[in-house]
Amino acid sequence: MEIILEPWPWYIAGPSIAIVMGLLVYFGKSFGVSSNLRTMCSIAGAGKYADFFKFDWRNQIWNLIFILGAMIGGFVAHNYLSPSPGIHLNTKTVASLSALGFTNIGASYLPESIFGLGVLTTVKGWLYLLIGGLFVGFGTRYAGGCTSGHAISGLSNLQVPSLIAVIGFFIGGLIMTYGVLPFIL
């Protein structure tokens, strides 16, 4: 008997996220992935050099465990619960990506030309990582959190700054996708 694996439908995944967010609100916790970097820096002793890292990081252990679970869950989902590594894309999307120079489009969820380990052997790949990391790091601090913190946790708590941040994330993503990305690839 062949087992056919499909992604979880919205009516399972969506309420699951809502239940987790409800539990976080109930226990007075706020969710965000970028806050883990602050916690890890604090654990490593960065509080000696910057006041930003001076806080009781032990209260954030649950968030580090959550991220570890997300990584393990991603590994399990990718390697054991995905029907195939490839995806079906619209022919217009394939044509657009081909025009940008991508190859093996749809063979995997992430293009090897950007996310493969071979990128680490090129100057262009290291520049992407360095400049992209600086932009993401600056944007995360400037916005007071990351996309997951604002879009999931902040919007769940009806926070207006999170709504503004999410609108900014979408506008920035559109500008990057249609205005900048075609020129840097």
C-alpha cells in the first residue's frame, strides 16, 4: 500500500497556530524568532559590552526550545512528510525565473543557485549573505521585531505597530522582488 503525503490543509494548520498563540497570550509570552539572537548573545556574555543584552535570559529558554523544535520539525517534514522535493509551478512563473537565469526550476523549494552550499564558495554568494544579513538585522531591530513576531504574535494581540510593520514587510518584499532582485541576479 502506497502512502500519499500531502501538506496539512489550512483548517488544521491555521487553528493549530491559533491555539499556540492563545496559549502564549494566556501565559503572558510573546513570540518572535529574532528575539532568540538577543537571548543567545546574552547567554554568550554580550551584556558585558552592551546594555541591550543585559536581561534575565533564563525567562526566554522556552523560546530557544521552540526554535529547536521548529528546526527539528522542518527537518522531519522535509525528509519524511513531503511528497517529493519538487514543486509544480505555473508556466509563467517558470518563464520569469528562467529569464532571471535560474535553472532546474521546481526541482526543489529553494533554488540551488541561491541557497545551495556551492554558493559559499563564491564571492557573489558571500556578498549576498553579508549584505542580506545586514539588511535583515537592521530591519529587525528598526521594526522592533521580525516578520513572525509581528505577523503572528503582534497581529494576534491587535497591536497597531505590528500591523504597520507587516504592511512595511509586504511593501519591502514587493520592491525587492520586482525592483531589486532582477538587477542583482
